[in-house]
Amino acid sequence: MIYPVILAGGNGTRLWPVSTKSAPKQVQAFGANQKTLLQATYQRLNKKFSKENIFVVTTENLKDFVANQVDFSSENLILEPFGKNTSIAIGLAAVHILHRDPQGVALISSSDAFIAEEDKYLELVEQSAEWISKNVDKFLLFGVKPLYPETGYGYIHFQGPALTKIAEHDLFQVQQFKEKPDLATAEKYLANQEYLWNPAMFIFSARQLLNWYQKFLPNVFVYLEKLLEALNQQDLEKYQEILIEFYQTAEARSIDYDLLEHLEQMFVLPVELTWADVGHWRAVRDISSHKENQANVSNVSHVGLESRNNLLYSSSGKVVATLGVENLILVETDKVIFLCHADRAQEVKKLLEIFKEKGLEEYL
């Protein structure tokens, strides 16, 4: 059985000031349809998988947001005391899947991914999970063929020959993960067909994941094993005690560094999907203009003259007027007006550090 897992923690600081500490991006709506990122991700998966099999991992402070936005089975909400990055969150999800189904196969999906071809994506997921269920010692990733030299994404380097085919797509062994490159390096990756965007879409056997944790992350595995035992004994009080101790002692680490770089049986399926990480305002603009085919993107009435490629977002509903501007991001909330060049949308974190230095954390 396939169990999709939506990772819905994190702060989403690059979508500030709409995304804040108390209400981060995954529970916010960006676009005309007014779905939050979490709702869009959940509804995409729910087209193929029943709500009884879809898990959501989030933090305690967001549980009310999640409960109000998504019609899911309450026992499928996995709560972290606080965020500890993907290595811990994914391990915790594997524990809950194993408690449900010792042969369960997990699909990891972030809550902030845009995918245009949803039916194609879901078909790829289903056939890939079937392959993993027959090859439980393997770890499978999707890799998206780059459309342009993006500097804000990580990349996957693969090499042939192909191991097999899944849904008419060749499956290759992963050679190396590459961090977010500079523009010149991204252009080289684009020209080389052996490099793919890394959308962090993982498919694996839940049991095998714990086996890998036991080998490469024994300090983490000890706690995951105890948590699984408490769940199997239906001792929720013991489970909560172990969970709190675990989170107080564990390091916050990415699964890419903690585990994936150590695996030998790791394979990537290159897929042609219109995908984007909705991680910053320029991505919101690009996704919306792709869908709406317009020069400027605005969630309110906009009157413009000689203005193009702008994102204009207002939470107050005011009319926005522009004259002779292009490639700008303008975001207004009840507390903040934020303006930047679209090419620098990735740098919001640097700006927020200045807010902290000036003692203005109430705006974060």
C-alpha cells in the first residue's frame, strides 16, 4: 500500500511578510483560487489516494490551521513538538506508516510544490511505488528536467546506463547531489542532460528506511524504534514522553546530508513535469503567469501603464496602480509593505536578519 506523506512544517521565510512565524506559507493562499499551499497539495494527492492513507507531518503550533484546512483522518496528523528538519520528520512518518502497515511504501511530498500535470504525476507515483514494493532495498527519487538555469534549486547528477523503465521513463542510479549553483554553473547543468532539478519527491519502503537509519543514524533509530513500540502497544502517553525527549536531544539535519549521501541503492526517475517550489515571491509570480498567461500578476484590481512582469499582492484589497515599472515584487499586509526586484526574491532571509537586529521581531 502507498502512503503519501505531506511535510507541512517549516517557516517559509522567503514568502514574508505573508508567511510569518505564527502562520507560515503552507497554511497561506497565494493566487486567485484561494487554496492554501497545503490544501492544493492534499487535494492533488487525494485525487488518487484515500484520505485514510494520507499523512500530514507538521508542528504543534500549526495543528489548528491544518485541522481547519484539510479534511483528513485525525489519526493521520503527525505532530512534531517543534521543527527538526526533514531527517527527523521523515523518520517519524515512517514509524507511523509501519505501525499501520509493515509493508507500507511511503511517498514524501512537500506542502509547497506546484505541479501542473497532476494526473501524470500521480500515475508516475503509483507505478514507482509498485516498483519499490518489489525492490524494497532501493530508494527512488523523482528528478525534474530543468527548463531554465535555476539557481534556487538543488540538482541531481545521474549517469547511465538505465537500470529499467517505470511508466516508459528510464530509471538511473544517482551519482551525486549538487547544492544550489551560481548562474554559470546552472547554465552548465542545463546544457548537460545528466542534471535534474531535485524536487525532494522520495519513494521508499518504510521498513527499509528504518534499516538505513539503524545503519547510518543509530542515535535517531533508537528513538524511532521506541516510538514504534509505544504505538504498537497503544501507549500514547509513553509515545509522547519519548517524542519530547527525542526532539530535545536530536540535531536538526536534512535527510539529504544525514542519509541520502550514504546510500548506494539510490535511483532517480527523470520526469517531464511543470514543477516549481513555491518558495519565494518570484516563483509565485512565475507560476501564476504560467497559468494565467499575463504580463503582470495581481490578486487585486490593477491599473498599469508600461508595466510588465510584476507581482502585486495586497491583503487589504486596495487597487494597485503602476507606471513604468517592471520585474518588481510588491507585497502589502496589515503591518508591512515589502518591495524588491524579482531577481532578488531569494534574499529575503538577509532582510529579516536586519529586522531581528533592530528588535522588530513583531513583524516576523
